Amino acid sequence: MPDSAAFAEYAEPFRRELFAHCYRLLGSVPDAEDLVQETYLRAWRSYEGFEGRSSMRTWLYRIATNACLTALAKPARRMLPSGLGAPEPDPGVYPEPADPEITWLDPVPDTMVMSDTADPAAIVAARAGLRLALIASMQYLPPRQRAVLVLRDVLEFPAAEVAVMLGTTTVSVKSALQRARARMEELAPAAEQIIEPTAPPARALLDQYIAAFENADAAALERLLVRDAVLEATPMRTWFAGVRTCVPFLRDRVLGSPGTWRMLPTRANGQPAAVEYVRDEQGGYQPYGVVVLTVARAGIVRVTSFGDPRLVSVFGGRNRRRDQSR
């Protein structure tokens, strides 16, 4: 039998980063959790045969990556509404529900994928590798290209080690990386304008967004959004681009009256975010989901709301709030 104590001592410190790796590849919090568990089970079963030909970290990443590639063999790309078609030009339209077979991308709490005790430069790099737009764009890559891109550009494994992990050649890894980078240049937005969620301007924008939403203040929201801001909200496939459509839609279809919404600040995917609750008929608050903001110096660039009540508990919120106080 494998030495459980020795295995736990050497393998357990990598659990958080392995979860982040699986999330990057899968775009799903529960799927990533399942694959990390599977990774540790596979590793424990084969630990006696681990002879230190690579580091423990490399060995665990090889197991996790291949487990994810097996899961990704089933064609089920995780999407955001903006990946399903053009923006809706009419803010008065009733949002179109998506096909129930569509699988949505999940946001992930920062607390699950990074540690505030790490080196500041490492934290900034980790956030950059978890941005919502990046994870959404990677969903368009074939699974092996996606894995190569993450292992090489995000985690900075040498090409030779990646080749061993994937059972291929260094030449094939370099070729896959070149194709993946070219495709990502087409898909991923420029990241230079994005500011860190802990920066004072980002915290201020999140606080102002929460206040505007809770007060049903459409004018305040308009002041916070940049001119070409994007608004998307699962599970609806309808999305909007530009304040001329985003703000009227929010005002007429979403905000309701002051007190309709309550929000608690958090961070997701290295970005400012808030847990959302909506008032019910009895005057209490029910879990609604999580909203993630993409923020720049000029204001809020993108609002991505995930209307999934299960996310409230994932982000550490309470399942139900009966009071109306903050």
C-alpha cells in the first residue's frame, strides 16, 4: 500500500494550484473540484511507482492535465452569451433564454485559486491567467492546444516537460503553442487597460456599482460604464454593447425599485465582483448569483452576471437573507 502520510506531505501543498489549473482548462468550478479529487486518487494509487524522475509538482500536473483532457473529449464548450452571436441592438427586447443544452462558463472565487500570502508579483501573474475574458477565449481552442497554452504561457513549464506530460514531442508542443497563441490574439481582448481588483480605483468602482444597483439608480450606472461597455447575463443568451443599450435595459428590465437587490463585495477571476441577492415576495432576499466586473481607469468595461443561485454558496454567501440590512 502507498505511504499515505508521505504522499499527503508532498502532494497536498499543490492542491490549490492544481485546482486553478483544472479550472483554466475546464471553465467549471465543480468539474475542476472533481478532477482535482481524481488527480489525487490516481496519484495516490501510483505513488509507490513514483521514483522521482520528475518533481512531485510536474508529476501531479501531468496527471491532472491528462485527466482534464479526458473530460474535455466530450464536446461541451463552456460559453458566455457574447460567444453565441451579435449584441442585441434593441434595449426594449425581452431577453432570449438560451438553449438548455448550453453549458455556461463559471466564475471562480479568488480565495479558491490564489493566496494573498504569495509574492505580490506572483499574485498579479495568477490573476492575469484567470481573467474571465481569457478563460472564455480559451474555450475556443482544441483541448490539447488549450493545455499547451496554459502549461507553457501561464505556468511556464519548459516545452520538454510539457511534451512528457502530454506524451508527445517538443516539436509538437511548440507547434501547438504557436497555433494557440495565434488564435488567442484573434479572440482575447487587450489586457493593458485592466486594473487590479485591489487597486483603490477598482474598489471604488465596485462600491459605486453596488450602491447604484441597490438604489436602482440608472443614471449613476451610466456614469460608471464606459461608452462601449458590454453587459451579459447568463442564463439569457441576449447581450448588449454600448451604454445606449446597456443602461435602458438595466433601467427597464432589471433594476426594479430601490431595495430590489442586495450585493456583497467579493473577487472572482482576479476581478472585482459581488454576490447578488434579489428581494422575494415576502420581503426577504433569495440568492441570485454573482456579477463580475471588468474595470479600467476610465470605468467599467464589462458587466458579466451569472444568474445561478448555487454560486452564492460557492462564494461563501448565505443561502437566504431574510433581513434587508447590509
